[in-house]
Amino acid sequence: QVQLVESGGGLVQPGGSLRLSCAASGSVFSIYGAGWYRQAPGKQRELVARITSGGSTNYADSVKERFTISRDNAKNMVYLQMNSLKPEDTAVYYCNAVVQESGSTRNLPLWGQGTLVTVSS
């Protein structure tokens, strides 16, 4: 089975930085579009950033110019570099990706388990 696993969350002070990683494990043929979402307490899950298979990106207005999404197709990895973090960035961050498994023609939308980012002094 293909699985997405996030890592890199933690506690950081306002203005600090973190880099989140999303690893796709298992029999992966290809990762197509991928993205990062977040959910704060009492809030709906929202899109943070997305990246296409070709590397095109788009961001939520709230994180534009502060966050950068990237990918390493050879390693089946997706990253989110977060700079100038604010308390309102505090949330559980989830990786999402459309993955084609080896030997299959199906494209499967997958979610990671989430990693907690807390921005506080």
C-alpha cells in the first residue's frame, strides 16, 4: 500500500521557520498533483499550497511570500518551507497527493496523518 507520512512539525516562535516533509512510501509509480492543507482548532481544513507534477505552484493568500512548496520526484517527497511564521499559522498540517501505484492505471488521492505546527512565544 502507498502511504503518505508527514514530518517536521513542532513548536516555533513567531517569526521562525519550519520545513515540513511529506514522504510517499510503498509501490509508487508517480505522484501527480500534491498539496498541503491545515486545520486549526474550531476551523475548517483549508488549502495552504499546491504543486503540480510539472512544478507549478499556487498558495493561499495568507501564506503567499512566506511559504514555499516544492517536490523531489526522484525521492517521492513533497516539502513545505514555512518562514516568518505567525501564531495564526498554528494548525495540524496535512499532506495530500494524487498517487499512481505501480502496476495500476488508477490515480489515488491520499492524505497523510498530519503534523502539528504550533507558533507561540
